[in-house]
Amino acid sequence: MTRSTTPVYPPDVLSVLETLGKMAKCPCGEVYVVGDCGLPWEVARCPTCGSAIGGTGDHFVPGNATVTAAELLNQ
Ligand SMILES: [Zn+2]
């Protein structure tokens, strides 16, 4: 029997993260889930810095933008 050399790092971590919905990032670095469609539908307050996060009318508030799981893992 040979031991598996499969990396410990879960190969599907990206897909797991992305099943949560599209993610976006506050200017302070706080990451939040936008929702299935990836477009913001309400403005909320960042739990970390208190800034407005999300957006309305499919537009993010200034300073916020979507971020991919790959980008998060590369930080
Ligand atoms: Zn924030």
C-alpha cells in the first residue's frame, strides 16, 4: 500500500466559499456575503468599522467591491 500524497489543503475550499454567495469587501478589510446574485440589495453597517456596506440598485456603496475566494486566499 502506498500512502496518498494528496495535499492536506482541501481542494474544494474555493467552491465551498463560493456556495455562500458572492463576497464583497469593506474598505476596512471586512469581508461579507452579498448573496446569491452577487448584487447588493441593501445597505448595512460593517460590524468592524461601522461604515456603510452593501448597496442598493445593484450598485455598491463607494469603497466596496466584490472579491473572489481566490483573492481572499491569496492575501
Ligand atoms: Zn468595515
